[in-house]
Amino acid sequence: MNKFGLFIATVLLLFLGIHAIRQWHASSRASVGTAKTLASDTLTPSSGGDDKTIKNDTLGDRMYVAKNFTHLLGIPGLSNQLLENHFKLYQGYVDNTNKLLELTKNMLEHGEAAKPEFCELKRRLGWEFNGMRLHELYFENLSIVPHALSQDSALMRKIEQDYGTFSAMDREVRAMAKIRGIGWIVLYYDSIAQKLMNMWIGEHNEGHPAGCTPLLVIDLWEHAYMTDYGIKRDGYMDVIMRSIAWDVVEKRFEKTSK
């Protein structure tokens, strides 16, 4: 082959390669778009949820059921409207977790796990599941009748060991409430290093320290406070820190620190 023929062949190969790459990108975008469409057509919007738990015979015992937190209605400083809306939003996370488990289970059984749609739905599952579980931990560590942390409790001793004083830990939590954006404040216990640490979790899934146990969970998404406090997080944090069921937090610590 002369030089001109070699040049023509090289250009042709480059053209075919670029065309194949473009086709691959188009196919990939279409697959991701299909997954998003499938999710949007199937999942409950994150801004709310049905009052009833969905029925799902294919998941059997693996189905998650929303917990009843209506005993929290009447917490001083949080209106019933805010709490009822919050409970409905939590229900939506439970519903979506169940639906995503069903969708991915069916795709796996039908040999569709290699599709990009499967991967995107599995990615979404982690977000929905964390939204469900974090809300449960948050509601569980609230109480209409506050339960102060016992001065001689193991958790109080650990807080004083790691922070110096309970007030110092409290100040750090309140300072973190000024972080811009949506997310959660979580007091974790690292059982390997035997250390407490407050962490910011972006949305539901960014920043969880691996292997650590959540002890105290505080919701800093707008829906947790804007109905009653607008953009004033400080007022919301005053109410939350007065409404912590420290006996629940203490039990979480005792369970993980054994």
C-alpha cells in the first residue's frame, strides 16, 4: 500500500472509531435516561408519600414498613403541620426503598443486571434507604418529654473525655447547624478508635464514616424547620436540643460500645 492509501485507511479508521464512540455515548445516555424515567414513573416523589404502606408480595419478609411516630405530635416548638408533613415525607422514603428493591430484584432475576439502568437504580436505592433510616433515627431520638443525659452515664463520661464538657459538644453541634446546604448532623461513635465525633452528612449519603455507629441524629433539610422557622435554623436547633431523648442516645452508645 502506497503512502496515500495508508493515509486514506488511517483517516477511515479514525472516522469509524469516532462514530463508534459517539454511538456508545448516545446509547449510554439513553440507558441512564431510561433508568431515570423508570424511577420517576415508579417512585414516590421525595416531597411526600402515601399514608399507606405499599403491598409487595415479591419481597416477602424483606419489605420495610414505616414506623408510627405520631406520639411526637405536640412537641413544644414544632407544629403538628410540620411534623405531619415530615411523617408523610418519611413514608415516601420507605415506599421508594421497597419499590427499588423490587425493581432491582426483578431485573436480576431476568438477567438484566448488566444494564446501566440496573446500576442507576442501585445507586438511587442507597439514597432512598439512607433517607428512610436517618429519619427513623432522628424521630426515635426526639421526645415530647425531654430526657436529660445522666451525669454518671457512660455516654456522659465519654463526651467529657472526648470534648472536655457536654457544653463543648453541644456548641460544636450548634456551630455545624450553620453549614450551608441540606443534610444531617450525626454524633457518631467509632468503636475501633473508641472516639466520638460529630459529622455532617450531605443530603442522605455523603460523608458517612465507614464502620461508625450513629448515636444522635438531627435533620437539617429545609422541610424539618422552614414551616415553623423559615430560614432561621437557630430557633429550630434550640427546640431540637431541648427535645432530645438522651436515654435513647445513651442506649445506642451502650449497645455499640460493649
